[in-house]
Amino acid sequence: MSDAANARPKQVRCPQCGGLSVYSTQNLSRPFCSERCKLLDLGAWATDQYAVPGSSLETPMAGSDGNSPAADKQLLQ
């Protein structure tokens, strides 16, 4: 037998729960251990639980704070 046949599949830590996960094409959720951990991680990104530190690059639009309805009307025209 070859060394590849005797080799154990590579295992990594699941980024979500920290459990061991088989890192191979057989594991469709890789690098996560399960579909559940994969979806939990996706949900955390979607709800802004993960963020890159630093100041926001977005600037608020004029009138979006509710103080200037005329500015909002101008944007709609």
C-alpha cells in the first residue's frame, strides 16, 4: 500500500466551535465541522457581529438624519 492510502485525513479546528474538522473534499462544510457551524458563521457576518476595526468609510447622505426633508425631496427628483 502507498503512504497516501495509510495517511489519515488532515484535521483542522472549526473556526466556529473549535472542534476538529476533516479538511477534505468529502466535507462540504470545510473548514467548518458541520453545516450548522457554517450557517452560524454566515449569520454572524450578516448581523455585523464581525467587524474590521477602524473608522467607517461611509459618510451619511445629506438629509438622511431627518433634519432636512427638502434635501431628501431633492434627492428623489
